[in-house]
Amino acid sequence: MIKLLLIVPFIGMCLLLPFANRIEPYIFGLPFLLFWIILWMVLSSAILAIVYKYDPANQGGEEK
């Protein structure tokens, strides 16, 4: 079930991108669209880390 979180970055980058396609307002000196893309890159990394940590397939110890 935790893997369903992986849909969130897809929605943010692909489906919501047309709504963020504008220049104004500037955030941290960046046009809004560029800020939006960078924000979702950072959020995608955080979501991937959460999924990796809580995925039951990764809970086992190392096998030798």
C-alpha cells in the first residue's frame, strides 16, 4: 500500500504542470514554473525515501 505514494509525484509533475505554467509570481528569484519543477524534484526524492524506508520488502536483513 505504501507504494501508492509513488503516484503523487506523477500527479504533481505531469497532471498539475499545465496549471503551474506561468511566469509570475517569482519565488526565490525563479519563475513559478521553474520553482514548481524544482519543488517536485525535491518532493519526489523525499517520497522515494519514505517508500524505501517503509516498504515491507526492504525490512529483511542481509542474506549471505
